[in-house]
Amino acid sequence: MYIIGENIHIISAKVKDAIKEKDAKFFQEIAVKQVEAGAQALDLNLGPRKKDGEELFPWLVEKVEEVVDVPLSFDTTNLAGIEAGLKKITKAQPIINSTSADPERLEKVPLVAKKYNTKLIALTMGKGMIPVTADERVSIGVEQLIPRMLEIDFPVSDLIIDPLVLTVSGCQEYCPELIEAIRTLQYVWDPSPHISVGLSNVSNAVPNANRPLINQVYCAMLMGVGLNMMIADPLDEELKEVIRVVEQRDDSTAIGKAYLGVSDKIASMEEITPDDFDQSDPEQVAIWKTVQILMNHVIYADAYLDQ
């Protein structure tokens, strides 16, 4: 699994304070921690930064590249800020996160990606529209995103399609649709574009105590349909253990066997049933209940584990 570290994110109060104070040490320490924990790239999500993006992104690139060598992902809608940051890159091939099928962004962002030889994350959404079904997401990829890359001679091998993780709290019925979108997107073009998701989006607006479990179960499900790249927290040791179990097919523990079973059932399009779990084991019961909400078989509630 190729993990793009998510922990430099404007939603964090500590990140906000560090930006305000131009605290280089903070950003360097969090960059090093993520890379040491296994991140193969780092997402720099600082928001639009309309007033200072063209100064902030180059500064952050310089400070982060002093301590790590991995690709940096520019996660902002500020195209001028992205371009200013790209001019400072001296190490690995960077990533622009992101374009979409919005005509204005699809016109401009891929040209910047081509100019600076970056990889490009492209969201399967149009202007002001988030698609609902798997077919809609796949269609945007095949009919709009990939053709635009071909039109400007942008390598499909540098394209990363993001079919959009939506939260189980409020958009529960769309969680299974993402699974099928990922399953299908791998076979709609040759060569197949890379596919990535923002994993933790699935647990947005969920009580903090439940977020790791939901992320971990969804990760196992998405790996079942071939996901091998995601923006996620590399410091989440339990998440990394789920990834290891599925990748290495390690069924030596009861919990590992449960996660591997979830992944395999999703891969083969078989129904996951209560009989796949030891109902006397609270951890396995929690995984089963989480599968149920992610498959939209049981209505999500914050107290779903107690039901």
C-alpha cells in the first residue's frame, strides 16, 4: 500500500498555529514522523490560502525537503500557490491534489501538472456535483478525466483517479458504491490509471472513538477490490496492521483472519455473513457491525456498536 501521509492538514489546530507562527520545526518533525512511520509521500493540505499561498507553499516545500526526500502533494485549490511551490521542488516527482471534471479546473490544472512533470490526482466530480453511483464515477473518469489527459499528451501513468470517499455519517448509502467504482476503474483503460482515496473521509463526523475502526474495516474492504494507494494516517499502527494482514495474507490471529475474510469476500463479491465472525469475540463483533453499516445494510448511528 502506497500511503500519502495526511497529517499536515489545515483542519488541525496545531497546523493552523504552526502556519501562523511560521514554525518550521513543527512541520519538519511531523514530516519526519510520517516518513519514518512508512508514508511514501506527504500531503500538504493548507487550504486555499488566497492571500499568502504563493509565499507559504514555497516556504513549506523548502523546509520539508530539508528533512525528507519523498514526493510532496499540493492539496489546495490555489493554482498559483501550487505553481509557486512546484518551482521550489528539488527532490522527488511531486503530486497535484487535485483537479476534477469541473470545466475550468480540468482546463487549467492538468496543464500545470504537465508543465512541471507532476503526478495528478483527479476527482470524479463535476462543477458543484458529487456523483452518487459507481457508474457515474466511472463515467466521469472514462469520458472526461482520461480524455483530457490524452488531449494534452499527459501520461496516464501519472494520473491518479480519486473516486471519492464519502462519510458513513450522512452519506452511508454511497459507501458500497465507492467499492464498486474502484473495482471497475481498474479495467476501463489500458494502461489502467492509478486509483487513490482519502480513507479517513469515511469516518468524518463520527465520534473520535469509532473513527479508527471504521477506517480500518473500510480499508480492508477497499483492498479487496484492488486499492493500493491512499491518503491516510501513517501513524495509525492498527490501520497499518490491517494493511499488513491483507497484503501478507496473514490469518495467524483471529482478528487477522476476520479482516482477511472481509477483504476476500468483497473481492469475490460474496455476501459477508455473521457466520464469518466469532460472535463470542467482541472485537470480531465490532468488525461485523462495521461491515454492516459500510455496506448500508444497517442504518448508521453514532452508537451503532452498542446496538
